[in-house]
Amino acid sequence: MKKMNHCFQLSLKTFLTSLFTKKITQAVILLSVTFSCVLNASAAEKKQKLGWPEKEELTFGFIKLTDMAPIAIAYENGYFEDEGLYVTIEAQANWKVLLDGVIDGRLDGAHMLAGQPLAATIGFGTKAHIITPFSMDLNGNGITVSNEIWKQMKAHIPKGKDGKPVHPIKADALKPVVEKYKAEGKPFNMGMVFPVSTHNYELRYWLAAGGIHPGFYAPHKGDITGQLKADALLSVTPPPQMPATLEAGTIYGYCVGEPWNQQAVFKNIGVPVITDYEIWKNNPEKVFGITAEFAKKYPNTTIRLTRALIRAAKWLDENNNANRPAAVKILSKPNYVGADYDVIANSMTGTFEYEKGDKREVPDFNVFFRYNATYPYYSDAIWYLTQMRRWGQISEDKSDAWYVETAKQVYRPDIYAKAAQSLIQEKLMEAKDFPDFAKETGFKPAQKEFIDGVAYDGSQPNAYINSLTIGLKQGDKI
């Protein structure tokens, strides 16, 4: 700061001398330098007040899905640069490559499946302490089936007065189709993006609610297929490859984020039958993941990148999604999602097309900031952990306290609160934009808007697990 003041004083003195000696051109140049010094002084003062970023050059990873939008917007709108961060953004081949990149330090942080930091921290699949200070969005996924499967399902789906299928469509309509395939000795294959993805758990939840068993994992026995005792066989397919895999007939349906459900509609190869908003209203989706070591070593950098992401999320939702068309234009670029503008806009701008021509208003299909979407709630983390236990990824019973302690190791609302409060102090955002941090416990009230009507209370994980019809209960072993 002293250097900046010295710069200002020296420039001003030289400017006045130049002016009095009629060296006008030199005076104009020096005046420009003077104002530059003032601006730099202001920026430096802001940096110093918040704490200098310990690491300024960062590389972030993402998968080509529309819910990576906060990272793209923070970059394109200059929010990272406002924080003194110079960010490179790189698309990753799949979720495993992305996670490995964060663990080995090739990536400083990444757009992650909510289950990835939790699974890594407890040692399922890989072992590393990953945390999240920022939840990236709510909703955003769908379940799509092939045209042939849809044709068979329609016989079991009621129609409204307009002749269109009544939504939400439950897996009850798929059950007779799956049973038919089983009777004929044909495996009923479906795709999801990763074993600890929201998509895996949402697809399993939907299937189980309709009486279709999606299978168990048994890592303690060396079986990580997730297909033990399964009626429908779920396997991993990277998101951008979902439509082609469906078209090839390798799978009969899948659960994925956008734009890959709408892509199936545009290509006329499949029908999205349900959104995750209809499976669990305003469910948490992706998170921004970093290692615990990174957060400890670079605390100011961590707060600053969280600030930038919060601002981006707010921009995406403000004024009733008025910025979404501009966001879609950005996301359609090859270096981001790279799908056609119309395909991304089909869901990103508040609508969702199911069967071809059946486009419906779904204003909350993608939520980035509303409903405290960016706050990393412990109860969100615990839901994912309950599903890991339900399907055998966690092999043994755990106490309620274990679920809470594990959630607190990974989800970091303390970092989020510091970032948010600094934005409020600088009048970049308002207190009403956020939860009441003085009263916040990290637990949402019991949530009842699931497709099977079962309520979820994050403070009672074992009671919740025991209330679900299909899946492991306390005391159960595979």
C-alpha cells in the first residue's frame, strides 16, 4: 500500500511539472498512470483486507454438464480475477480422472459429484480427504429410456385430459417391462455416471420406489459391481456418451445431468420420463471439491474462490433467470459443455421436454442460488451417506454420530460463511441472500417431497435407512 501511495505521489508531482512546462502529451500519459495507481491501490487495499491469496494461479476441472455453470460464469464474468485469482479451466474425460487430478494436485479444485468427497474421505474407491465449501446446484438430472422401452411403459401410465402422460411417472410403469425381460432371460441394463454419483442414487431411489431392486455392492467381498440381487443392472457410462450408448442398444435407459437427456429427445432416440426434481424436490447435486490440505495451506485462496463461485451462482438465478440465455451461450462453447444452444436451453431456461413435443414449464429444473442452494448443509452430506449404506457401499452399520461426524469432516459451511459475510460487508451481496449464519445448524428441516412419500430427517440417519422398503437396514449384511 505504501508503494502504491508513493507511486501516486510521484506520478502526480511529475504530472504537475509536465503541465507547467507545457509538455502536454507527457502530462496526459502521467495522468493515466496516476489514476492507474489509485485503482491499483484500491484493489490492493481490498486484497489486504480479505487476506492475500496465497496461490494465485489455479487450475480447475469439470465434466461437460450444464451444472458446471458457476465455474464458467465466475471465469467469464471476471469474478475470479476480482479475487486476484488467475484460473485455467479444463474439461476432464470422466469422474475418476477428475478426482485423481484433484488428489494428485494436477487440479487445484473441481466440479464434483456430491458423493465423491464423502466416498474418498471414508475410503470407498480411493482414500483422500476431500472437502467442499460450496454446493454448486439443486436438481438438474433426469432419467431417460429408449423409445422401445417407453412404448412398453406407456401402457401402464395414466393420461390426463390433454392425452399426455400424467407426471411424475413412477417406476411402477417400468416394473412389468423389467419383469418381462427377466422372464425372457434378458438382462435389463441401465446407465449411470459413477458409483457414488447422485445419478446412481437417484436412479436407485426411483427404481426401488417402484419395486425394482437395483442391486447391492459388497466391497468387503470384492464385489463392486453393484448388481448383487438386482432386477435392473446398473453400470457406469460417462455423461456425454449416454445418448450414443442408448442408441446402440447397450443400455435401455440412464440417469444423467443435462444436456444429455435433452440430447436424446433432439436425436429422437429416447424419452426422459422423470426429472430428479420429481424424485426429490430441490435435491442437492454437484459440489466444488478441493483437498483438505489445499484449504489448510491456502485459506485465503479458498475463501476467495468460494466468493467468486457464490457471485456466479447468484448471477445465474437473479431476476427470475434473466441471465440464463447468456449463460447458455457461454456453456454451448466447445471448451465448456459444447452442445448446441437449443439443446442446453431446453432445460436451462426453465422448461423441460419429455416425449418429443411435450415441453413443460419446470422453472426450478436448474437452481444455482435460490433456496440456499450454494450452502453446504451437513444434512445433504448425510443423505448421500445413508444411500451408500443402503446399497452396501458402506458394509457395516454406523452410528448416527458417525454420519454427523463424517459430514462435518467434508462439508465446510464455516468456510462458506466467511466468504458470504465478506461479500455482505463489501455490499456485493445482501444478508437476505443467505441463511442466518448465527442460527444455522447445518441441518435442513425434515424433507417430505420424495416420490415415495418417505420423509428424510438428516439428524436421524439410521431411522431413515430403516424406513426405506428396499435396501439394507440396521443389522443387515450381504
